[in-house]
Amino acid sequence: MATQLAIGNAGVLLGDCNKEGIPDVAWLEEQLTSNSSIRMVTLTNPGNPTGVNLENHILGSIVKLCEKHNRWLILDCTYEHFQYNTKNLSSFPGFSGKHVIHIFSFSKGYALAGYRCGYIVVSKEADGLYQQMLKAQDTIPICPSRFSQHAALGALSAGRQWVLDKVETLALGREAILEALGPLDEIMGGTGAMYFMAKLPSHNDDDEEVARFLVRNHGIAIIPGSYCGFPGWIRVCYSNLPPDQCAHAARRLAAGVKDIYNIEIKSADC
């Protein structure tokens, strides 16, 4: 969003991914080879909205590709704590190339979303990059409020394990939501962050209408996939409720998914 605000939608090229939410690395190489106007690649991992945690070998191939073509790579690590496939954990910061910028936030792991506090990791060999970034920051927010900085320091004092213990409590809700979405043909996510993406059936692929239907008829709120670059899909978050309430919400969602398959949703139904 910050990039879009800075240079507009026309200056942003959105990449594609496969049905598992894995970026198309071949497409990226083709773009970097043929389009010299691309100066920077950004990648969020674990992913929002996909809910996918990329394996290190995929991240490494993108890091090498950007180095080969002399492009900056920004790795947005906001969801660093939310990894569920313990055999393929990403490490943070994981790459030391001078073209790589890691971005971290207190918004998710420490539940400080409104405090607007985070930090970056850059290479000391990045040719004055840090100083140039400070110039840009000084003309926009300068720094987070003192209150936010104290809150972030307090959060850090709790330690990483405190966050990981809280993340473990999401397991029940994650499994319940996945089961509720099970009848849908394609489901993406569940390995990282706090989201699932699910593809709607062709006779009910208006994701905005489906979102309204689920709120009004089943008391469950989801995000239309078209708001996230996935028209015809829905995005479901499983972190906003305690486990027992999330399980209750999953039962509502399951009933809604059943209706999505069995009836044709029209505006009057919403």
C-alpha cells in the first residue's frame, strides 16, 4: 500500500502465484529480464492474504534472482511468528545480501497494530541505503510516538517465546475453519500468517455478494477475495477470536458454505 501511495497503481506490477500460493519465479525472471524499469521486488512472507509460508529454498531463489538482475528486494516479515509447518520454518532475517531489506512489525505478533511501530534490517554494505531511508522517513512520520516506542520495548521484554505460546492457541480455530471450508474446491493457506483463501463455486463467484450473504444470513464476516487480488475467492481470518468462539464461528461458516453450494445467491438474499 505504501508503494501504491508513493508512485500510484500504474507503477506497481502485481505478480502471479499458483494454486498453492507460491510465487511464479519463472514469471518474475522474465519480467526482470525484459523490463528494465522494475527497480524493486516486494514479497510478504508469511503471506497476507494467502496464508502461505514460503520455504527457504523458494525465498533463496528470489533473493538470487534479484541479485542477478541488480534489483532491490524487500521482504515484509510482519507475520514472522506465524509459521505452522515446523519442517520448513523460515528464518528472520534470513538473507544477508546488500540488496535485501527486511521489514519487521509489532502489529501482529505483539498485537500492537494501532501503535505503528516496527523496524528494518539492512546490510552495512548497502551503499548509504540506511541514510537515504532516514531522509524519506523524516519527511513522513519522523518516528512513532513515544508511547508506541515504550509499548514496543515492553513487548520485546516479554520475549519471542511469549508470542509463540500465544500463536499455538490458534491451532484449534485454524483446524475448525479449514474443516468448515472443506467443501470448497480450492483452499489456499494455513501454513503461515492467520488466513485461508477459498475459491467460490462458479454459480456463486461474486465474492462481495457472498460476503454480504454470510454476514446477514449466518452472522459470519469474511473478506471478499477481490479486495485482495483474488476475485471469486474469500479470505477467512482465524486469529480474531478465542479458540472456543472461533470454533463456534466455524460452525456458522460451515452452514454458510453449505448454502453457497446449494442455492444461488442473489442481491435480494443479501
